[in-house]
Amino acid sequence: MLKLVMIEMSVGTKALIRFLVWNRLIGNRKSIDILYKYFVMDMSPSQIADELNITTGVVRGKVSKAKQYGLNNKTISYIIKTIYGDLMNIKPIIERNGIRGYRCTICRKEIYGGITDTIAMLRHIEYSHRDVMDGYINMFVVKVIEGLKRKA
């Protein structure tokens, strides 16, 4: 059983954790809250949309993104539940800089992407601070594995 979990861990789980860490590093708490409410608290898309003042389409889009990593709902729920507290304690490294831009809190670089701000932020983190992102990803992968070992 644990061997099968490890195979799944190497592909889908790590990709989901990467997605969650990246969202936290850019300060996108809402995406993480959507997934937590949907998968862990078992709220419907319309309940989440009402509570967070967004459309159900946004909720369904985020849920669909999480499911695209090939994990079932129970696995996604376990991962999010296991890392949520520590994930939310991560201080974002991208902050708003005035009306039209962002700034990295590590290297102070200005980030402008126009319509594709999130892509510009992702590229900056991937190329300039990959070690920070990978450190968090590895920490959470270990936390999920340890939790699975305790359950087995």
C-alpha cells in the first residue's frame, strides 16, 4: 500500500504541493482557501463563491486545476489538510507595488507582466528563487509522507 502511495507522491502529489506553495508565495490566499473549503470542509462551489464573494466559475476553475494532477478527492483533501496550517504561515515573497506592479521582497526586483502578472511572478520565482520554492515543496512532501507512514 505504501509503495503505491509513494508512486503517486512522486508525480501528482508533488505537483499539487508545488501549485499550493506557488500560490502562497505570490500571496494568492484565496486560491488556497477555495481548495481548502471545497476538499476539506466539503462546501459546494456556490457556498464558497458566496462566502468569498467570487463567481462559481472561479471556484470550479481552481478545483479543476487541483484535479488535473490526477489525484482523487480524498488524496487532495488529505494533502491540503496536512499542510494547510504550515502553508498559510509562509510569508509571501511577492507584494503589490503601487497600482500597476509587484515587487519581490527577497531581491526587491520590480515585476510587471501586464495582463499576465501571475505568469511573470511564477517565472521570477522559478528562475530567481527556485531554492526557496523547492525548500517549501520538499518540506511539505516529507510532512505528507510522514503522515502517511503514521496512518499505515
